Amino acid sequence: MRRRAGFDDGPGAPLLCTVGSRGYCGNGLLNALKRAMNGAGIRGSNGRCPRLQDFRHSFAVAALLRWYEADTEVQANLPKLSLYMGHVSIVSTAYYLRWMPDVVAKASERFGRACAGVLQGAAS
């Protein structure tokens, strides 16, 4: 699609670019995102336009939920997510595990399945 649209599709090409095929700077991307959100009338529950951090957070939580639902090794995949998100430490990425009810519920379900025998034995 990039090639058909006339955009650079080489390995050094920016992921997101302007009509002139130049990469966005941080403020340019932020302003373009705000214009698009405002133009589409997209607002959060607080009435404010979503921030870039909100997209990062949603991406991380969705990745974690996909891994839990696919029954993959979440702990083994955390370094990949950490690298992708540009976190210095896996601790920054693990933050997403604690604060999202859906992620916590999936982790709890997995723990319950994995430790059912131990938990049942303790109850008797």
C-alpha cells in the first residue's frame, strides 16, 4: 500500500509520515493526532482528547490480554513487549499487569488452572 501511494517503503522509511513522505517529529505527530481526534469527535470518558500515552497503554494491555487468551507464556513475552515499547526495564512493562482488571482476571484464571491441585489440597 505504501508503494502504491508513492511513499518510501525501504527499511529506513518512517513508519508514520506526512504527505511529503517526511517523518513526523514528536510535536508534529501529537498535533496531527489531536486534529484527527478532534475532527472525529473522539473523547475519553473524561471528555478530553486521548493522549499518545493512552494509545501506548491500550496497546500494552491488548497485547497482554491476547497472550493470556492464547495461553502463551506471558512472562517470557514481557521482554519483547518491553523492547517494543522502548522501556528501559521490564519493571516498567510489568506495571501494566497490575492495574488492569481484565489482565488481572486472566492472570488469576491461569493461576487457578495451574495450581488447582495445590489449592484443592490446601482446602481439605
